[in-house]
Amino acid sequence: MLTLDAERLRAVYRSLLAHYGPQHWWPGDSPFGVMVGAILTQNTAWTNVEQGLERLCDRIPLQAQAILSLPVDELAECLRPVGYFNVKSKRLRNFCRAYLEAGGLDGLQTLATAELRLWLLGIHGIGPETADDMLLYAFERPVFVVDAYTGRIFERLGVLKGNPGYEAIRRGFETALGEDVHLFNEYHALIVRHGKTICRRTRPRCTQCCLREFCPEV
């Protein structure tokens, strides 16, 4: 089991929040819209997802049945800006079909978090990060989302070592920080903001980093 220093994690959070302010995540007008966005944002920038969603919503309401009623080729064409649009249109249809069979949002809300996570992971094309995005931002469950930015930032800070894996990192953060939906929401958004702008994969902007005091690499 991965054990993380809770006070250090909270100190990093406080520094990020003080520097960037609240991020008001996730973009989406409804829980279902958040879930659709989580599927489409796999391996692409959110600006591309917004273009795809705009094209889709120009054709149909953003509802599961409406998506399934749209011919496959037309759905793929609407999603062209998101990249891998043929694959993502199939994944989105798989999700919409399962979503309706489960009773939609009302039916899924009755599931305990662990059960709901297993249900999401059972849908072809939905991996742990996508499932946890949905759990946190659409269902407001206390699940910490781990992404490439999380691994990069906390490895550089010396918190993560030896590539412990997605599930170990997720459980480590959740155990250290406790079940706090608001904290998990804001923390993940801040991590993404910092990873995109400062703690980049190549040419990180270390002189501008608000986490310099925590970073042994500086």
C-alpha cells in the first residue's frame, strides 16, 4: 500500500490554490454532459472537445437517446474535431446504451461508489481515469482522479517513486486526504493547470513555479 504524507499533500494544495485560485471544474452543463466530455477528452485537448460538442449540439439535444438515434457516420462527423472520432463515436454509443439500460442518472445514483466505479469500468472504452472523472465531476463521489500531470508533478516533488501505478496512487491520495469531494475536485483541476503551464513534460518553467519550496529538483 502506498502511504503518502497528508500534510505535505495539503501544503502543496494550499500553494497551488493560493497561486491559481479556484478553477470551477468540470466544464459541463449537466452530469450527462460531463460524462460525455470525459469520454471525448481522452487523448485530446479540451478546446477540441468543445468544438465537437458544439457541432453535436447543433444537430441534436445532448441526451443519450438522441445520440443513439443519430446515424453512426453522422455522429462521427460531428465529433471529427476531437480526434480518433470514429473510435470515440463508438465508445460514446456504448456508454449511452449502457447508461439507458441502467436507468440513466437516477438509476446510477443509487449505486454505491465502488459498485458504480466497477460498472463504469465494465463499459468498453472507459478506463480508470475516465471513470474517475465521471465519478468525481458528474456523480460528486469522493474519488481522486489521477492523470499524467499528477504523476509528473509528484514524482518531481519526490512524493511518488518507482511508478506505483494508477490504483495505488489514487488510493494513496484518498487515504491521506480523506473523503472530500470539493478538495478532490479543486486539487485535480489545479494539478492540470500547473502541469499544463509550469511543470511541463519538457522545458518546465521552474523559476516560475509556486511549488519550488517543495521540489528537490530546483
